[in-house]
Amino acid sequence: MTINLTLFIIGLLTLYYSAGWLVKGSSSFARHVGMQPVVIGLTVVAFGTSAPELVVSLVSSIKGKSMIAVGNIIGSNICNIALVLGMTAIFQPIKSHPSVIKRDIPIMIGISLYLLVISFNATIGRYEGLSLICGIVLYIFYNYRIAARGSYPETGAISSDMKEMTYIASPPKQLLWIVIGIAGVVIGADILIDSAVKIMEVFGVSEKFIGLTVVAFGTSLPELATSVVAAMRKELDISIGNLIGSNVFNILAVLGAATLANPISIPGGLIDSGLVIDYAVMTATSALPLIMMKNTYILSRKDGAILLLCYLGYMVYLVLKS
């Protein structure tokens, strides 16, 4: 148990620092090529911070641990919005561009509903997985087309001293920071998840519970670290865009790849397994920022506290149910 706890802390620290390097390299690269921070958050950073979910869900699917694979994605998406965005808003209120509220969040909600639909027959087959992969390709293409038309004007006021602190002038160094950051995120997540699952197995909890809680929280740590660091540096578009993009990547790219590797079955179906409630919580959580920010485009500290309470309430529900 002591060894696993030590490895858990090592993995946590690796995730935290790697996320900071990823934000620094990605934001520098975005400015260098003329892209707005929100676009790089919805693509490069989102993919990098979704790498832990990809590794965990892919391996779980191949090994036949379908409930860990699905639970990891559902739990991570809930964690990204309720915990990560909530904590970021408490740390510093977040102002977003209207396009993120009117366009990107509805896309995230729609994809969440699509996942519910294709799960009704208790199996997510390879054809469904292929449709998810096609979806992520279209999503990336769509965001680049929007960026090319200049529809993502920068909203975060970044002071000159912040730019000096975060900007890396050399393009090779920018890419190096991104690569190191992504590699560190993957390695750190692997260490953390492996040790966390072993710790949880001591308590004899279910595969689904592990996926929805400790695995989901562990794989969401890059998003948590990335968003908090971005908020500290006032790169708030990256903070919001990263979380929305990560949730979209989790469903489309991560679950799509896991399903192509091995079709995912849901023992007992959506009702008996209880996943229908988890799906509902994920979709409702995705909709909360839209409701909170639709008029002012600001997520206040009060809104962040509500999101955080929702996450804590969901965790209490899972513990009581288990």
C-alpha cells in the first residue's frame, strides 16, 4: 500500500508539471502561427490532455474491462466540467467569447446525447466506433475552418508581462515543450492510474465504480492542472476551450478508438447497470455552463461553487450506491 501511495504522488506531480509545459508550448505555438488560444485549446491541448483517457480506455477495452473504459470517459467528462471548471472559476471568474457558449458547448451536449443513443442496445460496436472517429475528424476540420474565417476573436486580456513569461520564441522549442508535455502527461497518468486502481482494489469496489471515480479523476488531472495554470496566466480561452475540447475528444476519439479495438458491451444494459443515470449526469453537467453563462458569458465564483457541489454530490451518490 505504501509503495502504491508513493507512486500515486509521483504520478500526480508528473501530471501537474507536464500540463504546465503543455500549456506553455501550445500557447506559444498558437501565437506563432497566428491562431487564437481558444482554437489551440479545442485541438492541440485538448488532444494532449485527453491522452491519459485514451491510454486507459484503449487498454481497458482490449483487456475486456469495458466498464472501466466507459466509466472513465463518463466520469472524466463530469469531472472536467463540474470539478475542473468549477475549481477554475472559484480561483478566478471566467469570461468566454459568445461563440464558445453558442456553438462549442451545444456541440458537446449533442455529442453526449449521441453517445446515449448508441448505447441503448447495451453494445457499442465497431460501426458506432467508426462514426465517432469520423466525428472527431469533422470536429477538428470544423474548428480550423472557423478559425480561418476569424470567428474566434481573442477574448482574454493578456498583459505584456504575462506574454513575456509564457511565450517561447523558437518554434522548435515550442514543439519540444508540447512533445515533452504530452509525454509527461501520458507517463504520469499511467503511473497514477496503475497505483490508484491497485489501491481501490484493496477495498473490493466494482469495476464501474473504479472507472467513474479514481480512474476518471486521475485522467482528468491534466485538465485540472492545465486549466488552473491557464487561469493563473489569464489564458482563460485555453481553460474553457481545453475542457470542452477534451470532453469532445473523450467521446469521439477516445471511445471511438477503444471501440474499434474491441466492441464495448454494457453488462445488464443501461438500466440495470445504472449507466443511464451516469449518462444523464454527464449531459446535465455539460449543460450547466451554458445556462450559467448564456447572458453574461461569465462563469462567476458562485457558479463555480455550484458546479463543485454538483460534483461532490455525485461522488456521494456513487459511494452510497456502491
